[in-house]
Amino acid sequence: MTELQRTQRTVAGLLLVCGRLYFWNIGQILFYNYEAEDAFTVWEIVNGGSWILPLRNRAEIPLKSPLFPWLGAVDFPPFIPQ
């Protein structure tokens, strides 16, 4: 087997695997359904200033850890209309 044939087989195999992974379960929803609630937690952190214990609607404590809302709140201020 020449180097060209080996490269062609490798590329074909990679394309087959990547295509299978890309089209696998394509009809199912791949996103988290409660993304709006997470965005609201970020909104509360930015506007309310509750960085240590982020609340949702000033009453409900989110069940997930605050790492992702913190990261979102750090990136959020440039997008607030002035």
C-alpha cells in the first residue's frame, strides 16, 4: 500500500466517522430546554449584584452551581444597551 492510498483511506475513515457522529440523532433536540432561566440568573447577577448567591426572580435559588452564570455575567456588560 502506498502512502497516497493510506492517506486516502485515513481521510475516508475520518469522514465516515465524522459524518456518522454529525448526523446521529439529528431529529432530536440537542439543546438544554431551560436556557432562558439560566440567562435570567445572569441578568439578576448583573443588575442585582448578587454574585455570591445568585437568585432567579429575587427568590428562587438555581439548582446548578454558579460557575456558568458567573462566566456569563463577566461577559454580559458589553452587551447592555447604554
